[in-house]
Amino acid sequence: MSDVTERLRPPSNLAPTDYVSTKIYTDQALFEEEQERLIRKTWKFACHISEIPKAGDYRTFEYGGYPLFVIHSDDGKIRCFINACSHRGSMVLNMPAGTAKSLVCPFHRWAFNTRGDCVAITREEGYHGSGISKENRGLREVRAETRLGCVFINLDDNGISFDEYIGDALEGFEETMGTVELEVFHYHRVIINANWKQWHETDMELYHEWAHVVNRKTSVAAKGYHDRLWKLYPNGHGTLQPFSVEYKNYTGWENRTEKPLPGLVPGEFRVVDLFPNTCFVARATSLRIDTSTPIAPGKTLIEYRGLGIKGESAEDREMRQRHHNQLWGPLGRNLAEDVMLVEWVEQACRNGAASHSIIARREDMKAQDDEVLRAYYREWEKHMGRPASAPFAVL
């Protein structure tokens, strides 16, 4: 063993719960196992109801390696289907979003209604005697639930119910998202060269706020920042006690004292992190939802949505968009920096130059405590059946 390899090992006095092996970010076989044992068996945020407001509206996406779409059916129910024709497997919908009264496969023109039923088979008489008929060739439906205007899906027919999965984790957003009708006013996506868990870690750990100039000035230095407590929920979710950010401390920014979202006080910040890869963040006047989709061990799709109050004045909407994009837009002060940070981590982890990642901070559950990360990886271990600190030790 070389001296370099020896020095890359985690310290012998570090508890296994206080670090994770960087192989959980980079190993291809482990990534494929995650897809099977975790990604395809847990609930995932798909879209906001405002993106599919009327019958026939749909959005397509990919998750767990499967092409999928969510659709507002003609009976008012939000459904999710595997985007594959029940005939020869061609994708039925090929646009990112749209509206359709019926879904017609472009390959052989089989047709389906918005409830997934097969309603037309081209020259159906050719299948007589085969057992193939419209009655048994509907699209493959995926479990879908809507909560606070958010659509969640689960590829596992036999997994836990959504109610059991979410529990009380969204309690801090019930007034903000449940008492007025919200709508998505901003959407953008980016593919980052980093592992999906590395991205979600930035949503969970506030210790990295030292990396952001804006956050150091407006948050870390603000009264009460370090005293907030984390609250952990079953199934790997966590939330942090709200506090008021001093936006005026950053030159050129107003302090966000006017027209906060329902349930928020002026300047208020609150967050909830949902296992395995979705985050809700409110900053007084605007709300962000971000969610990730694993593509490869070192490649992840991130989707960002900004939400405001439906029907508000053009002046109020412009204000919310401005506040949202100052921090979270493509040219904002936070998200681009977060992308750089996790890509730098990925570069060091890729070939083992960084063999482990430390999650050992303990501050009595206060803001920069790593317990939320440790809880997250306890949930990861439950699904994966192996320790995050030594993922191949049980093989």
C-alpha cells in the first residue's frame, strides 16, 4: 500500500456514522443498485398542479430509467403512466409538455384516452383470436398522489402509502401552499457533473453557507441564525426552524418586508428536505422547489421551479420573480455557486483522491449540525442494505 493510499483512509478514531465513503457517489454498480432498490421504490416529486391545470394537460419526464408522463385526466384525477405504448413499446408522448384529448402512438396509431384506457387499435380485426383487445391493452399506470398542489409518483406498486411516506414533513408549508392557489412562474433545468446525493446534501447542510457571499452577509451574520433547531421526521425528511434573513445587508437588495407568502413573516426563510431528492425552500416572498433525477454516478438532472400566487397583480408577480431570480435563477447568486461546489467535489471523488466525506458536526441539533445528513444516510442504508461508510463491506 502506498503512503498516499494510506493517508486517504478515514481516521481510525472516526465513528462509521460520521463519514460516508465517496464510492457511494462514483461507483457504477452501486448506482445501478440505487436505481433498483431506492429510486424506483420511493416517492418522487413530479410537478406542480399548475403545470397541468386542465383536462388533457401533461408533462413528460424520466425517472428510474423509465420514460413517464403525468396527465390531468378528463375525470379530474391526476394520473401518471409509463410513456410506452402497450403494443410495441414506442413512446406515446414525445414533447416535454402539451395538451391532448387523446393519446395517439405515432408508430402504429394505437390510441388511448386520458385515463390510460386503450380506445382504438388500428385494424383491430387482425388481432382476433390472439387475446389482444382494447380492454386489456391500456397504458401501465404508476402510483400518483397530490399534496399541497404538488404531484408525487412512485414506481413501486407495493411500497408504503404516500401518507405514511410524507407524514408531517410538510407541516411547515401547509399555510404557505395550502391556503392560496399557487402557480409555477419559473422553470429551468441543468445537468450537473456530480452525483445526485451530493446535490441534495447542499439542500440539507447549512455549513456550506459559508461558501456563499450573499448567505454570509444576509444569513450567517443575522441574529438567531445558529440557534435554530432541526426537526427530523421518519423516512429521512427534515426541516429547520424558520428565521428572518437580513437581505438589506447585501448592497442593492431590498429587505423583502412587503407581501410575504401566506404564513411567512417579512424576510422569513424556511425549508423542508424530502428523502430522497426534493427540497422546498421559502424566502419570504417566493418559493422554490428543486428536485434531482440521477442519470449516471457523476451526472444529474436538476429541475428548479419558482412559485407565486395565482391571480396576483403584475407588480407583485414582478417582485416575486425578481426576488426568486436574485438567488435561484440561472444567473442568481446561489444556484450557480452550488453547482460549482458539487462539481468540484465530484472531480476529487471520481478516482478516489477524496475517499470519504465527513458528516461529524454536532451542535445539539442547531442549524449547522450534521444530524440531518446522518439521518438521511441512515435511511439510505435502510434501502440499500449496506453502510454508507463502507458500502462494499457486506458483499
